[in-house]
Amino acid sequence: MKNYYKILIVIFIFFISCKQLPPFKGKQDLVGSWHCEKIEITTPRGTNFGFLMRKYGFANFSIYQDSLYSFSMNILQDVVLEKEILGGTYSKTVLQAGYKNTRTGYYQTTDSSLILFDFNKVKINEESYSFCERVLLTTFTDEDKRFWKIFWKKDN
């Protein structure tokens, strides 16, 4: 019976120590190192596709307190979209293995946008951002008019 109470006490202490972390709320929570979990892309024709980044490569986004950032995305395996057309399967490579995108520079933020500059203060990209609990969601439209949604998790 004593062991039963000891086990209950240990379980109780475990549950108390596993408190829920508060959700991220604003631009002060942007600072830190993030890794990409998932990407969703919508083409100008309205085709949607998404993929888990860990299956095809990796992406990291570090935002520093001193208004500097670094971004790196590497696709190690072709991202292929498969569609059924008239009973046949049609495959199209939407991101090729070997795709790399690396950027560093300065950033500015508002409550909903993140503006990225290179080191010469030339604007590279403007992204909208929001938080869903402890996930950072960034969205932007690229030069090919594809709409990107990137889901980021903060590294501990």
C-alpha cells in the first residue's frame, strides 16, 4: 500500500511539472531559431499542395535581437505533385532536389509583417506572419506568383 501512494505522488508531481507553455503572441516572440515543419504552396491557377519539410529537406530561420536574420532552405529530394487526370496519373516536379535559398541581412517588423533586407538595405521580401499557439506561420508570394505558407517551430 505504501508503494501505491509513492507511485501516486510521483505521478502527481510529474503532471504538475508538465505545465503548458504559453502561446506566442507578438513580434517579441519572433526572436529565436526556428525550423520548418511544413510548407503549403498555391499556384496562380489555384493548385494547392503541401509537404512536410523533413521528408524533402530542411529550412531554418534565425531572427536575432539586433535586427539581423539568417534564412536557409535546402531541398534534398524532388517534391513531386501527383494528380489524376482522365484515369491516368500525372506527375510534376514542383521543387527540384538541389534547390537552395540562403539569405542574411536585416529585418523590420510590425505586428503582422516581417520585412527582410540584404546587408545593403535592399528589400528582399515582405512576409506576413501570425502565431497559432506555439507555431509561427509566415506567408508570402514569390516571383512566380505562387503563394507560400510556411509553418515554423521554435528550437529550444
